[in-house]
Amino acid sequence: MAVGLAVCICALGISWYYASTHTRDLDAALQSIQQQEAAAAQRLEELTRTLDSYRGDDSQTNTLREALDALTRRERLLASIDGPGLGNTDGFSTPLRALAEHNLKGLWLTRIIVSGPDTHTTLEGRARAPSLVPEYLLGLATEGVLNGQRFDQFEIDTDTKSAGTAVYFSMTSAPAERFAQSSVTP
């Protein structure tokens, strides 16, 4: 029986040692968790104070809104530069060269307005004889860049200062959209 009692005492001793070691480990883990919880609570309190300080301040919201508006404007500007929205990007040298190369003795232009291809064009000038004006127009029709140019207003007037048969002329074309609208009849 003494052996049985000794075995029971040893078993109780081992159990006590295991329980106390395990309790110390659990206490250490509990203490670590409590420290983490305290740090998290402190951080939550700091964040709550920071958030409360921004709630009454709309300046950052306004700053962000202004930055987004500026970005939107810049994106629209870039889109208009990249897109077809800038009007005539080919220049005016081609139609002006065609007008310069088509010359007729006794007829000269005094005013040229070219807004762009297939848009508004005005030609004004003088001719020594009225018959030179239709001849000039037929010549312009053969120029590739001016081929198909439609003039919707034409004026011709005699030159009262000249003793001969000289005339002033003016012809104006409208943009293509205007022709499309005026040629449709309901």
C-alpha cells in the first residue's frame, strides 16, 4: 500500500507541476492578449478623435472635389485635342495654292476668305471683262481641292470708275450643313 500511496503522491505532484506550468503559460498568453486589446482600444480612440476632427472640416472634401473637377476638365481638353473637335487641322495652304496656281489674265482676286475644307469660302475680285468671271469659275472647278465647291451667293457689278467693261465680283459658299438643310423640302 505504501507503493500505491507513493505512486498517488507522485501522480499528484506531476499533475500539480503540469497544471502550474500550464497556468503560467495561460497567464502569459492572457496578459499578451490584454496588452493587444489595450493597444487596439487606444488606437480606436485616436482614430475616433481624428475622424471627429475631420467631420466638421469640409476643406479636404472641397479640395478633393476641386481636384476631381480639374482632372475632368483636363481629360476633356485632351479628348478635344485628340478628337476631331479642333476644326481645320490640315491648314489653308492647299486651297490657297490652288487659287494661286489658277490665274487668268485680266482677272484678279482682291479678297479671299477660306474657313476650312467644305466650309465657308468667299472670293472677291475684279475682271476687265464680264466674260472672264465664268471662265475663271470653270477653271476653279478643275482644281482638285476646289472641285465640287458650291457657291450659294454670287454678285457681279460694273466698275463705275473704269471707262471700259470692268466688273467687280463676289462669290460666297455656305457650309455643307446649310446646303443639306436648304435642299430638303418638306
